[in-house]
Amino acid sequence: MNVSKIPVSVGYLTGRVLLIGALSVSPLVLSQKQDSLKEKSIEEVVVVGYGTQKKSKVSGAVSEASLDKLTSRSLSGVGEVLQGKAPGVTVINEGGDPNGAPKVNIRGLGGINGETPLYVVDGVVFNGTPSINPNDIQDISVLKDASAAIYGARSSGGVILITTKRGKKGNLTVDFDVKYGVNNAWRIKESLNAAEFQDVMYKAYDNAGKLNSLPIAFNPEKYPDGRVTRTDWMKEIFRTGTLQEYNVNVSGGSEKSRFFVGMNHRNLEGILLNTQAKRYNFRVNSEHKVKDWLTIGENMYYNYSDGNTADTKSGYTGALIAAMYYPPNVPAYTSSGAFSGLPIDVAGGYGDMINPVAYLQRISIRNPTHEILINPYAEISLAKNLKFRSNFSQTFKIGTIKNFTYRVLEVGKIFDTNNLEYQSNNSSTSLAEQLLTYKTNFGQHNFDFLGGFTFQKTIDEGFLAKAYDFRSEAEVFQHLQNAADTNKDVSSYKYQQALISYLARVNYDYAGKYVISLLGRRDGSSLVAKQNRFANYYALSGAWVVSKENFMQNISWLSTFKLRGSYGILGNLGGISPQAVNPLMIRDNNIIFGQDPSQNIAYYATTRPNPDLKWGKSEQTNFGADASFLNNSLSLQFDYFVKNSRDQIFNVSLPSTATYNNQYINAGLFQDKGYELGINYNGKRTGDFTYSVGVTFSQLKNTVKKLADVDEIFINSNGVRGVLKPTRIKVGESLYSYYGYKTDGIFQSQEEINNYKDTNGNLIQPNAKPGDIKFLKKDGNVGVLNNNDFVNLGNPYPKFSYGLSYNMTWKNFDLNVFFQGVYGNKIFNGMKFVSLNPGGTGQNYNMDRDILNAWTPQNTNTNIPRLVHGDPSGNYSKVSDFYVEDGSYLRLKNLTIGYSLPKDIYSRINVNRLRIYVTTNNLFTITKYTGFDPEVGMDTYGVDTGRYPQSRSFIFGVEVGL
């Protein structure tokens, strides 16, 4: 059995976790004289928030993320670390942009403004997601149920507890890790070549009876040059990007002091032109035992990040969709090296278009961000088993955005103006925590007490300045004072908020068999009105360790078996605006008032204050079981949960007579429920061969139970070119479901159209032609098609998410295979509206090659409607399941093969360890989705108009230990 000892910090206690293969299991003391792991197991200690607890006595739903071969991968942040690694944690990438961050949910969305998880790193509570180096992470615990209530008002989205690496007693060690790799697109969509484009458009005009208005661009006799393919725009905008990453760790320690220093640099070129991301990280962790009763330490880190990003969400100018529809007979550059535009003589036939290569190469968005953490702490032993811990942290986040927008003068979609926008967004957070812990026992009665007080204050401030008309676009002149236009947009802001908390927890167990945990927290927030400022949160959980009962002792194949249950109320500050209770005044220069009415400057609020506003809450119930078998070789964790999120924050519109435009109110009820399963198996060592397998599986159902005085809300922010608006929030259905027409294939004949009638004998689609989509009436409805015939077509959130890890070692070789996937989610493929719709957008765009499979009397076995210019039958302008596709996928997320050189080789060059490895990310994907990539994200609610796809990478790395 391959067992490696890894020192790990567990928040407020330093323990030792042993890894078998690469999956975390209970720490073990191995003896050559005894084979029974069960008899020699030492209790594993897990972080549970403001402390630690023996795993056998944990009564809540706490998952530990498997971090196998983490250092062999190159990851952008914490979200990628968690994907597929912990049951109940769903990680959805918002596309593949190098600067993007995935969305992490614990047990569902939590409502219309459900909170994202709360991150706690080495005991420090963060606002937002911490920008830490994934290679610095030692372990991750996730509080998924009511046990997260120890974090009070911000805990409804669950809590992610991260412990970073620590030094250990022994000689100074220096570890180097160097990675170099390449990235490319795993799938590239193809558009029509020049001849096909001209032929298809000619046919579309002909089928529409519009040949008399056929643009010259599509007339092969008058414009033969239109048939010459000069550019494959998809291949022009994609590239093979490179990846470089360097990690240096220095650690050591003595009986009384230990330290860890980590340094990281990562530079990633995206697979689209002129997109990239880079970061620098520096971390120092140390701890010193000054006296037998006093321990002090600190955690400090600095993170710098910057990048360049492309817009791939717009249905008008998104980089990928623009490359799909730009004419292939146009070169990317002119003979002089300038960017090409449309041929001026025929440009009107194509419409408004931007050279996609020019668009990407002109992107100039710099967003340098600095994040600094200083976290000193002290722990004092006041008496036996009585400890006091004082923890203070100061976090600074300093961000600047410089966005210069160039003129676009090429023939097509011309923008003859330019501008420069500067933004400064700075945040400062102070956190002070004072904690008291006490442990005692009376016979077999064991008690563990925690009491504490915390205070956190955050100040956000910044400004925006925008200037126009720069006569020179050279980078050296891109400063505000060089703008020729004296009109400038200037604004600034400053928000402050504070949170004060009192917390307590009591853990009790009898003989390790019967466990009860009771915790409570009282939070006060400055974001709500004074009378509602404080709220109480609590949780009660219990466990029965059945395997310790006498009647279980003769069952040799069962190592441990524990039943768990919990219930609690958690807080949700998500959705509360700083202006909800005390709205800011806005300035208007054109208000007419006074005894002699005239235009004056006035200040007024557009949001009506709501003194009764309070933050939301989440009621969570959990039932679970933990078991291990075959001398702890096989372990299983199962949970069933129900989460009801109440009093969500709605920003409702007010009537014109109300003086104000809107008001924030409490309303609504949303439910998430499902089950989770985690399985780990550590195979028996056979000679030089060891292996382990880990599986995570999560099932979730989300239901809107109640809204704010309405039954449904229409989401218009994610529509496709202002035409298709599929997303709704409706009582009784899942959040962000798509609504539209159900279809039943394509009309094959005029007879089918004539026979398609309602119960009153009226034609349902009287204007349809053979080759048009057949849209279904809802049962019981009569007359022509209308919005009352819309039905639920699915939603973008997966029903199941899962991960599978396999780890193997054979002699000096090691292998890690990690599959990740989702099932049951739907994607609204909005690209079809542009790429399969000749002239239906008002522009004559090029199209996806799938249009060659459009319906004809000779080609009837297809789901693509007939080829006709302008979409006269509304095949594309109607929201329907024609756009809704299965977003399920299975992806080989990571494959790593490593080889550790024998000691007699690396000792010759005076090193302690030398390993070489190759790793690949997203090697292959199995999916039915026809777009660029199935991971389109939730920020557009699953509506895809050509989202930046995930890349496939191949990386070579070297690890050296000194």
C-alpha cells in the first residue's frame, strides 16, 4: 500500500493526514505486524468552521474535496479545483475565457438571489472568491447543511473551508514545479465556403420569390469573385495558445517554529486571438510556539492578475458568431497589411459586419488587480483544555480597468468614434475574531464548547471616467487628457457595510456512539433597517454511530456505520443592495421648479426606501449516512437534503404615480432538494501496484414555490438579438426555465398543413409551407398560434453532476484519470437564429454548414427547415424547442502520467526528488450539443450565442525537491 505522510493544517489544530493512493482517507498508523487497518486507525480531524472535530463525531454534512494530483494540473482558481471533486458541489464554467471564473453552487441555486458559497481560508472569512494559488491548497472541506449556520447571515449558500500548506519539523525543503503546455480548441464549427454561401443565398431568394431583388453579391454571373474563398474565419480567429507556470515552495521548521513560502507565476494565452491571462502569487505562512501557553503566527499573501478578454456573449458582435457570418471571399488583411472590410461595390448586399480578426486584435482591456492579505493570530492556553484565539485580518483589493475602444473604419459596420474608459474599484475588509474553546469529559460523556465574537467591516469605493475622440490611437496617447472632446463622463462611489456577530457551539457525545451538536449565531448587519438589524441563526444535528453498538461487533465486513441528521436556519444577504434601505440621491440638471419655473439642478432618489426590509433565510434539513467496509478500504457517504429559501430580495417596479421607480421587498419561496453520494475505494496493494477509485454523484431538483405578487417573471437580459426571449421564472417550475413552442417535426406536404386544425376546425398554421416547422398547440387551446401555447422546454441547471477519479502507481510510475460531467441540463442554442436563418435577421450573413441539410422535397429526413430568405413562416423568430438542446456531457477533465526517477539517479545531482509528468485537460468530450462547447455557463442562463469554448491542453512538467 502506497502511503505518503503529508503535514496538514486543520485550521486551529495541526494534524497529520495520510493519503492512500491520492484519495483522502482516515489517517492510519501502519504496522508490519498487524494487517488490520480498522484496529490501527487514528481518528481523522476535519475542519468544521471555527475549529476541528473528529470525523467519527461529525453529525453534519461535511465533504472533503479529493485533491489528487492537484499540483500536476494548471488551474485558474478555486472553482476549477472543486469541479467534480465533492458531492453536492456543482461547478459550472462560464465559458472558457482565460479570465473567466466558474460559478460554484452548493446544493443548488438557492433562489433568485441565492448566495454564492462563503469562502474561509485559514480561518479568514472572505468577501467573494479568494484569489489564491491552487498549488498552495492543502485540503478543502465543504459545509453543506445546517452546520454552516455557524457562519450566520452569509451561510445559506454553504461554506468552503480551505487550508493552505504549512511547514513541518525537519530540514529546509525547496520544491520546484515547472509546467509548459499548449492549448487549442477541441471543436471548431464550420461555416459555408464562398461558393456555397453564394449558392445558398441565391436559392433562399429564389424560394422566397425574391430573385428580382437579389443582391449582386449573390449573383454568380455578375459577381464571380464572390465564389472565391480567401479566408476561413474560424481558423483565423482561433490559435494554439501557450501555457507557462512556475511554482517554488520553501518550507521547514523546528520544535517551536515552522514556515511555508510559496511563489507562483502563470501565463496563459487563450485560444482566441489577443486573449490572455496572467497572475503572480506570493504566500508566507508561519507559526511559532513562543511559550508553552502561547502560540503566534501569520498568514500573508499577495496576488496580482491581469488579462485581455473578448466578448463572446453578444448576438450581434460576439467574436465567434461574427466569424461564423463574415463573408469568406474577403481576406483578413489588405495588401498593405491593414484590416480588410467588405468589398465596397457589394457591401450593401451583406449588411452590417465587423471583421472578426480586426475586432479581436483591437481589444485593449487591461484589468490589473492586486489582492493583499495580512492575517496575524495568537492562541493562548488559559488552563487545561481552555484556549483563547485572537484572529485579525486585513484584506485589500485594488483593481483598475483601462478600456480603449478603437475606431472601426473598414467597410461594413463602421464606428467612426473612439473612447477611453478608466475605472477604479478598491475594497478594504477588516476582520477581528475572538474565540474561546473548552473541552472536558466526565467518564464517557464528552463536551466541546465554543464561544466567540466577530466583527467585519468592508469599504468599497471607486470612480469611472470616460473621454471621447482621440485623434491619435497610439498607445502612448491613450490617456484621458488627450481626448479632443471636452465632454467627459465622470462618476464615483463609496459604500460601507459592517457585520457584527456572536456565536456559540456545543458538541456532546457519549462514548463516541451518540452525538449531538447545537450551535447558534446572532448577526447584525448595517445593510438593513435598524429594527431588523439583528437576526438569529441556529442548527441542531445528531449522529448515531451504529457500528460501535455491541450487536454490531461480529460483523467483520463492516468497519464503520453512522447515521446523521440535521436541521437549521441560515442567513442570506444575497441581493441586498446598499441602496435598499438608504438610497443614494442622483443628480439631474434639467428639473424645472421654483417660483419662476426654470431648469435647475436637483437631487432625488429613484428607489423608495424600505425600512421593513430584512435579509433572506434558508431552512435546511439533512439526513445522511457514513459507512466503510472491508477494513476501511471502501467508504461511502450518502445525504438527502431539502433547502427552502425564504424572504428573497426582489427589486419590484412601482407605478408612475408612486414618485419612485422601484423598491426592494422580501418575498418568495424557492426549494432545492436532492441527494448526494460519495464513494472511495483503496485497492489492496499487489506487489508494486496500488490503485484507488473515487466517485462523486449529486442529484438536484429546484422548484419555485412562490414569487412576489406574480406567478411568473420574464427574463429579458439574455435574449437573442432582441427577438428570442426564452427564459422565465414561474411558480411550480424550476428557476430560469425556457418557455416556447413544442414542435412536431417539419411539414412534409401541403396536405399535412391543411389537416393541422384545432378542435373548431380552424387551421393552426394557415401560412405554412412544406418544409416549415410544425408548432404544437397546447392541449385545449384553439385558434392560431400564440404565447398561450408556450410550454416548459427545460432549464439550464443539471439534474445530475458527477466525477470519477482513478489513481494508480506501479513502481516509479503514477497515473491519474479524472472524468467529470453533468446530465439533464438544457442549452438554448441561440447561434441557430443567426447561422441557419438566411436573411432572417435583416442581414445577409454567412451560415453554418448545417444549412446544407435544410429540408427539400428530396431531403426530408432532417430537422432544419426549408431554405427561404427572410423567415416568412417564423421558423426562427418563434421561441421553440428547435433551439433547445441536451447540454449533458462527459469530459475527460484530466489525465496525468508521471514518472519519479530512481533515487540512485537523482541523488547524483544532489536532489531529494525528481518527477517528470505529462498532463492533458479536456482530452475528449462526449456530448450531443451541437454548439462550440456545452459549458456555456449560467450568467446567460444557458443561452448560447457563441460562447468562448473550453480549450484542450497538453502540458509537460517537472517537479524537483531539494
